[in-house]
Amino acid sequence: MHITQLNRECLLHLFSFLDKNSRKNLAKTCHKLLEVFQDPLLWSLLNFHSPVELKKDNFLLGPALKYLSICWYSERVKVCNIEDWLKNSFQKDFCNRHENTVSDFLLDVCNRCPNLLSLTLSGCGHITDDCIVLLLRSCPRLRTLKLENCVRITDRTLQAVPLHGGSLQTLHVDFCRNITQAGIETLREKCPSVMLRAERSANMIPDSQPEKKLLLEKASRKLVQL
């Protein structure tokens, strides 16, 4: 039996075992397999391992998407996580190349994937509170939100959960250095049913502008003199 003789259900099952590139390559062989590739039911789960993958045309975004993961574990993540005012010209140029890649992609998710149930972002150093708040508003069924090492995320994201995260059951903000202990405690009081985890976040040194650090240093010197 030729593969094209299989019914639609069997072909969808077969495609589900393939990675994104393999699905795309197989879809190029004939119109029937292309139709299977374009079936929204095939794309209920998407995993990405670098921002570059988000720009490829080997996947589809649609209302069937329920589970999305963008996890970047490259050494280059360290560059993105440096405070902007501490980056040298090379580091700034590197970040400028992909600064809005994940944010633009999530904007598409907000517009096309209202049934999203789970989102995991790791190492996405340029993601901001605005992006996450918009996602909470646009995906009212979101149950699980896991943010790891997303350094621009602040208490604003925590504050948005009681307002827009009515379905949220699990929230992780691990290693997000601009989350505060006060923000964590407030969210736990307002949303005791949400399983909140913030490993190391409130214990890390938050970003601060040079002038703020200078004021702190002056205050410390005065205390020493006293």
C-alpha cells in the first residue's frame, strides 16, 4: 500500500511522530500530504529550541494549538540576560538581531491561538510584562504559565494574574530576577489556588540603573562613617 492510500486519520497519526522539518519535507511530495500538513489538528503542540526556529515556515499557528514551549539554553542566552546599560556594542548588536523575535511570535499566538492551555518560556531575555499581559488577555483558557530566566519580567506580570488569569492553575517565575518577594506574597494572598513557584527570583540581585546604584553606594558610605 502506498502512503497516500491511507485515510486522513492514519496520515495525521503518522505525521504526529515527525519533527517539524520532516513534516514539511514530506508535505512537499504531493498535494494530499500537503493537505495533511496544513490540517490544524496536527499542530496542537509546538516546541522550539531557539528564536531562529520561530522564523521558519515548517509549522502552522491556529486555534488547535494548546501547548507551546520556547526554551533557549544556548550560551548566548547569557548575553541577552545582561542589563542593557552594561552591554558593550558587540553585545547590543547581537541582541538587536533577535530582540523582538519571540515577542512578535507571541503576538501572532495571541491573535491566532485563543485555546492555548500551556506556555513555557525559558531563556527569553527580551520578553516583557506587556507581552505576557496581552497573552493572558488573549488566551483566557491558559492554565499553565512557566517563565524561567526571563529577566525583564517584573511584578506587573504577577499583578495581571488576578485580573486576566482566571483559568491559571500553575505559574512559575523561576530565576526572573526582577520579581520581588512583595509581589510574590501579594499574588499568593489574592490567588491562593494558583500553584506559584519562584525559585531564586526574589533572592537575586534585580536590575537597577547606574544612578540608583550610585545613591545606594553613597548611602552605604554614610552609614559606615556614622
